[in-house]
Amino acid sequence: MPCRVDPALLPLLASGDQGVPRDAADARRALPGAPLRPRVAVSSVEDVDAGGVPARCYDPRAVPRVGPVLPAVVWVHGGGFVTGSVDTADDVCRAIADRAPAVVVSVEYRLAPEHPYPAGLDDVVQVVEFVCAAAVDLGVDPARVAVGGTSAGATLAAAACLRARRLGAPSIAAQVLVHPCVDDALETPSAHEHAVGYGLTRAKMAWYWAQYLPVGRAADPEAVPGRADDLRGLPPALVSLAACDIMRDEGLEYARRLRGAAVAARTRVWPGMLHGFLAHPALTPVADAAIDEIAAFVAQG
């Protein structure tokens, strides 16, 4: 049955469902004009060239790259593979860097439809490789490099783990999957129960998938991680889900399959939450509770 949305989040639904974008430019115009989460002061925020991929590095230490060796997390913004940037993820990256503490490297990956699969995934993997190779210079523990993200960013994080396992490198210590979209079929109970009226619609998510996936590539598990036959040997996972989200059940199923493959996978379903709730601490304390959980997971390596 459809879930009851936390009353604190009802203002997000006041304008009704957004229709399917006409094109990528239309989707990008709909992005919020400013960060939704207050920006935490982080000692060093630097745009870097991560092996040819633009990225933004957050270092919470008083003197960047000096002091205690920290874990790192390569963070991948959401936006349906079509929208978003390091700017739209800036507030969340600052919060994770501050609370873990950890070095956070946010990826400015190429977007669909101009750059469909596997372009974005290639960029994410390249940044993970960069962080692992530059660990000493960055002052991070090469054995504690995680990858994570929200929505489509979580999909790319999960796919990066699959590719790293296939290739034997880079070494990824953990994965953080916040309401990941891992099944392009969109046929789970939650995909139908929350198809309209809960913010992100089933039709809009189907449109996003169509921009990202070239014809004939949907069967590739590195494009659609939920299609992977074998999940053995993947890094431990934190799967953080919104109860009132079309992606809830595919996230639950992916976490269940990870555990069935002997992968440590912690699942949290946040009651009453909508897709994208992490960005709304002004409306609900659950947004900060979820960040705390992510930061603790990254910190433990």
C-alpha cells in the first residue's frame, strides 16, 4: 500500500507532480537555484583534475592533507543521469566531510543524453582510481576509500563496484547507496504504488533511464546493477531508502541480494520520506539523521 508521507514534507508536494521533461535542457532548468542544505564550513574545498575528470575535493583538516590519515569517499551526485553537478551536491559533501570526518571527492561526471552509458560510469571509476593512486598525497587511507551517491549517483556508485570487481581494481572499501535506481523496469510494488503524487514519478524516472541507456545496453549489469547475476565479492554497503519512493523496493531487493551473496549490507528505510529527502534538513530532522549514519559508515571504513 502507498505510504503516508511525513507531514513536514508535504510542502514539497504542494505544486503537484512535475511532468516528463521535454528534453535535457528542460530537465536542467527545473533544478533548484540554490543549495537546500545549509553549507557547513570545511577547511579546504578545491576543484581538482582527477585524472582528466573534473572533481571537487573537501578536506576537513585544519591544514589540508596534513594531520590524521582519513578515510575517503568518492561522492556521485544524483539527477537522473541527466541533471546535477558538483554544485548541487556541495552541501551534502560538506556535511559528510565534516561529520565523518573524511576527505570527500565529488565527481563532475558527464551527463546523458549527450554522454550516455558508459560515459558517467567511466568518469566515476576514473576518480576512484585517482583517489586510490593519490592516497598518500591526499592524506587518506588507501584501504578506506568508499564510493557513494544519491539516486542515479548511487546507481553509478553500485556500478563502479561491479566494474572494480570485474577488473580487480580499484580497491573500494564500501558503498553508500541512497535511494538507488538499480532496475530500469520500474515494475516493483513501490514503483506502482508511488507512481504519481510522491514527487519523482514513475514516468519521469522511465524518461531518465531512456536518456542514459543506449538501445540494447539495458542487460549490461554495469548499466543496470539490479541485473547483475552475481553480487559476491562486492564491498559492504549502506542502503538508505525513502519509504514513500518509487525506488524503495528495488533498493530493498538489491540489499537483500547483496546479503544473500555474503556481502555485509545494512538497510535503512526512513518512514514517511520522499525521494531526495537528504537535501531537506530544514523540513525534517531525518535528513540530518541520514547524513549522520552515512558519515559513521564512511568513518568505520
